Amino acid sequence: MKVRVELGERSYDVMVAEGARHDLTAVIADILPDARRALIVTSDSLRHQPWFDITTGIAESLVLVPEGEAAKNFEVVADIVDAASAAGMSRRDVIVAVGGGATTDVAGFAAATYLRGIAVIHVATSLVAQVDAAVGGKTGVNTKFGKNLMGSFHQPRAVLCDTETLATLPARDFAAGDGEVVKCYLLEGRSVSEFLAASLEERVLRAVALKARIVSQDEREGGLRALLNYGHTLAHALEAESLAGRDLDLEHGEAVAMGLAYAARLARALGYADDEVVRQHDELVEAAGLSIRIPAGVRVNDLLEAMARDKKAHHDLTFVLWTPEGIRTVSNVPVATVREVLLECGAQL
């Protein structure tokens, strides 16, 4: 099954299927007929998975990156660029990211910068990557001040979402991926019963289709695309705490789930939502097996400082929130209200 991301001459397909990785050779031959070399970017653990039989049909090199968020730093970008240079890759060649969201983020950023931009194809092997990170062209790496503070918009030439690879995911990683799925269900006004009744493939397709529609209308997050950051203001603040050295042991989707529950309560505190909206958010988050509470020991002032650096904000506190007119971006949210709701959700003074 294919979902088209419509961006004029930069349009591309997202393929969702069991065994989609086996289409990689044909995809490269079709959309990049002049490519002669491919650099496969993956992690050591993934290349030893039983399903790792990736072939491109052209000359291949391999570069290994760290697991998870540890891959998202400038030194790893330099390693990928060096590997591409050592392989003699040209502007007509291709970087192939095989992995989860961190791998597609860092490989995409390297592709955007090598020779000022070469093609990248994502073979998304985690649920987070398939429903969110690999689609839409956002690339980025982290700094000590926060998530994705360095990055670019660099659309892939194709995305292969192979649901067969999800069978080897740890249960926790799978549940964390559902944090992004829950976000999409809330954006579309879908119920907890619809979430529970949907097959894995249906969840992936619904999330991809929503993101494709939004990205096609707002590629560079000028307005509409910001809705895809629902729950992410708090999520990225929590992840910034991890980057600053606090051991929170949080997956991205787990942080998003907490951010969604927080956003519902903030909307209620601002008069946009009622108790029923909060209940609906909590039900969906908990149906995915995720927590609505901020981890113990996280301090309000640290979160406020990180939120002020959120990419949506302009020297204020900005959130994507539920309103009677629909979910939308709300700027200049009072600090006192943000602080009060953080305390309600488990943060500490």
C-alpha cells in the first residue's frame, strides 16, 4: 500500500507492507537510475537482526551509528559524511537509512549536508519511524540544550515502512511508537474504540496518511504542520532534561504521551476544554499502555526553561492545544498557568 506525499517535483511514495524492504532495489532503479553507490546507515544491533537482508542493487558501503538518541549528534553526522566521501559518492548517489527515528533523523541531516544535498531513502524499522520520523523531511540532531536544535528540511526520495521488522521490537519500544499513533488519533478526533480495533497496518497507514496530507500543504511548518507537534512541547522539554544529564529513561513516544495528557489539562486550565476532553486523552494514552504522569523528580523551572526554547515559540510559551474550534497553536500562554498544570501532572518545585 502506498501513500503519496505531494510536493510537486519532490513528491514521493511511502510504502507500507510486510517485507517492504525487499522493494528497495527496484525503488532505487526506478527513481534514481543514475545512482551508482549507496551508503547504508544503520546500527550494529539492527544489522544482526534476522530480517537484515538489505540490498540496493548498486555498489554498497555500510556505516554504523550508535543506538537511539546517542546517534543524533554532530560527530555522527561527520562520520556519515566521511564514509560517503571515502566511498567516492557523488550527488547522484544515495544514502539509505535503515532503522528507527534517530537513524532516519541523523542520516537525513547528513544527506542534506553532503555535497550540499544528495538523495536519501528511509527503510523505517521502528513504529515511531514509520508513523512519524521517517516521513515529512524533517532531519536533525540534538545539542546539550535540546532536541533537534540543528537540522534541515530534506525530503526523502522514498520511504519503506516494513511492518515485518516490527516483530523484533521490544514491547516497550512498540508501546512508545503508539504514543505518536495516539497523537494522530486525537488530531483526527478518533475514539479509543477505533484505536483498539485497528490492526497494526491500519494504525501505520492512518498516521502516514495524516502526516502526508499535512506535509503536502505545509512542508516547512509555516502553520498547519505545527499541529503534528501536539504533545511535543512538554515531550521535548522532558527529553532536553535527559540530554542535560538527568537519567529519566524515557522513550520519545512515552514523552509524547505525557505531553498529550498535559496539553489536555493545560487546555482545560485555559478554558478551552472540559473534563470530558481530558478523559478522552487519558483513555487513549492509557489504552496504548503509556503513562500520563511526569516522572518523579523533574523540576518545574527546568521544564519551563526548556519549553521557552521550543521551536514553535517566539520568546514566549507556545503550545498546540485542543480548542472548541479544533486543535491549534496557541501562543503567549501565561507562565503561571503552565507552571500550575505542570505541578498537577507530577512535576516538582
